[in-house]
Amino acid sequence: MGSANSSDPAGGQTVALIGLGPMGAPIARHIAEHGYALQVWNRTAEKAEAFRGLAKVAANPADLAAAVVISALPDVDQLSELTPSSVLEQWARSGTRYLLVLSTTSPDKVHSLAARALRHGIRVVDAPMSGGDAGAQAGTLSLMVGAEPEDFAELRPLLETFATTVQNMGTTGAGAAAKLCNQIVVAGTLVALAESLDLARRAGLSQEQLVGVLKGGLAASAVLDLKAEKLLNREYGLGGSAVNQLKDLRYAVGLGNRLGAELPVTRETTSLFETAVRMGLGEKDHSVVQELLRAAPRA
């Protein structure tokens, strides 16, 4: 990488990433492999230690010193717990200009974080992700960004190290709103696939053959491609969890309530995921929602 006046993100060489889970860990590797000087921190230290050699491992969040700090945590709530004013002030003194939030959250939470960070001169950009852990591994995520145009232009080279679709949807908070629209489609498609396969099973059809037909026609989708094997095999290792899917749907319904959107399908989908979580299925892949349908007795 060049000097602080080169084309590095936000005018600096160093990027820090918080949260080395199924999404954050591969994203961190892509960033390091593209030549950025990387720092990492994770609550479970063992996950961070695995990055020694690729990144500088910080002992705590306050020790991060980077032009761009990225949060790959599940929500803004966890980030806020780690970033009291003292930490934000320390980051600002060390040269942090941007706090990039990859979490799926509500626009209101993004705006609240942005107001708090701006008091220290740090600009918040929301860039929630779609594409799941497979997309994170491959570096082919889709990012929905909320940023001022000049901030988006500065950060885009960094974002493109781990994403192939990077769209600025508007100013701060617009990325979060766009991701909730995305999650409506993902969750609704999962429930529709579960219903379809359950009906096929009850009708004596081959579910495998049905999946092949669906993939060859108008019902084809990325959700079907990524989740077909889990649905067919009833194997629910993560992927995205049901509890996180419920979190996202609740945010979508909350935004709908504020804006006067009916969202009838989304509200019913939310109810199904609430039931799945109550049944203790929250930490399984969100395709586990099909178990609610399979459990219904045959006529």
C-alpha cells in the first residue's frame, strides 16, 4: 500500500475489523489479501489469534488504530457496547475517519450511532451485506451502502475487496433500509420453498425432482440454489441463523409500521420465525423454518 495520501481507503493504509464470525473472518482475509494493513479484534480471542501473520491482533477495541474501522458484528447493539465515548475518542485521536457498519440493523440505530460518532469526528457508513457465508468466502457479497457520495467514493475500493455488487442507496441509513427490503425477500422465499417442498412430499412427489424443476423455471433463485440441500436433507448447520432472520424481520416490520407499509406476508413470516425461535431452533440455519410445516399432521 502507498502513503496516507495515496488511493488507500479514506486516505490511509490501515483497516481494522471487529467481529470474526462466519462473515467477518473471510471478509478480513480478503481485505488482507488485497494488501491492506489489517488489524482485528474479536471477543473470543482464539478467533483473532488465527489471524496472526495476516493482521495485527488488538488486545481490546480501544487499541485499534485505523483510518477505517469495520464492524462485522450481528447488530449495532453489540458495537455500541464496545464503543463508549472514550473508545471513539481514542479512535479519533489515532486517525479513524470512518466507522463502517456491515450489520443488518434498523435505520434508526444507524442514525443514532452516526450522531454519537460524529461528535468525535468519525463518519458512520452503513453497508449491510447479502450473500451469506458462501458469498463472504468467495468475496462476492452484495453491499447496500448508506453514505454521502464523497464518502462512498473513498470507501468503494475497500468494499470491492470482498463484494462484487456495491451500490450506494442514499445517505446514512439508506443501506440499512435496503437490507431490510432484501431480508423480506430472503425470508419470504425460504418460507415459500418450505411450503412447496412440504406440499410435494404430502402429494407423493419427489422433492429432489421438484427442486430441479424449480431451478429450471421462473421459481429459480439464489435462495433456492444456496438452501436446496439444507431443505432436502433437513441439515441446518449455519448459514444465517433463524434468530438473526427474526431480528431482521422485526426491524422490517418496525420500519413498515413507521412508514405505513402493510407487509402482510412479512408479518406472517415473522410469526413463523418467532415460533421457530420459541421451539429452540434459533441457532440453526434459517431454513429450519420448514420443520414447522413438516410437523403439521397429514389430513
